[in-house]
Amino acid sequence: MTLADLFGKRHQLVVYHFMFGPGWKEGCPSCSYLADHFDGAAAHLAHRGVTLAVVSRATLAEIEEFKKRMGWRFKWVSSFGSDFNYDYHVSFAKDDKARGKVLYNYELGEFPSEEAPGASVFYKNEAGEAFHTYSTYARGLNILVGTYNFLDLAPKGRDEGGLAHKMAWVRHHDRYTDGYFVDAAQLYKPPVRTDAT
């Protein structure tokens, strides 16, 4: 599959670079947190001429297994064996990591993984030529997280102060242990009443 194929019949394409490398047992919890918002948005985007696609370097078999576990339906493709993720500075070669600094989020710095999150946007003209129009990384991806918008309305907000890192509280939705998040089919479980009335 080529980049042009990802557009489908539309002229605009948003690619989410999901941290999921070859051989990983599961995708990144923070990327999974964002991806939980994709299925609902994809249909609305399509009707505005935008295709949403997710890309990871994991093999297609690894992606399909994890996607099934999480109950997702969005388009997710593998860039395994290609330079695509490297070209958009969301995957890092072992040699670059060994030097200690990689180009991520428009600057050279240390990064704890060989994979990083990002979003890249493309436009395809009538001649079929594809153009890269925008990319964002790290906390620039917050706008994609509807849950953050709800938390920002709540009295305690995101309540991330004092954590090891900003998203330390995030889990795969099937891994929360408080009983409220059960599985993709039953994300909310109402509290059990303890009174006799």
C-alpha cells in the first residue's frame, strides 16, 4: 500500500503515528489512549473529505492482534520494512539512539524509545500528487484527545501533578483496575448501590 492509497477517494489524509514497534507485545498505552477516540471521529472526518489512518512499524499480524484485543475498527497499516516512520521522525535507528540524540518534535534531544507518537497531514491534488502539509508531536497531540477536554471541564482537571510523568495514569482501556473500565464493549460500569433503599 502506498501513501496515495491511504487517501482512498478523499483529498485529505491525517496519519497518526502509533508507537508500536516490531516484536512489541502491545502498543503504547498513551497512543492507545488517543486511539480510543479514533473510531467515532473517522466517520465524521470522512464526510468532510478527510481520511484518518494509523501507521505503526509493527507487522500487520501484530497490529491486527492488538487491534482486535482493543476492539478498534479504524484503518491501521504497517510500515514494517519501509522508511516511512523514519522520514517523519517518529522512529529512530539504533545508530541514532546510540549517539544519544534524535530529531523529534523539531529538535535534537534524548528520547526513551525507538518509536515516538506524532500526526502527519497530507493533501492530494487532482493530478494525484500528495503533499505533506503539517506534522505535530508530543503534547501537540493533546487536541486529538477528547477525554482531556472532558477532564479540563471537571473540578480537578487533568490532575497530573505529582505523577512520574504527565500520562503516568493512562492504561490500555482493558487494564484499568478500578472496575470502571472493563472491555471495549462495556467501557463504563455504574457504581454499585450499597444502601437498602
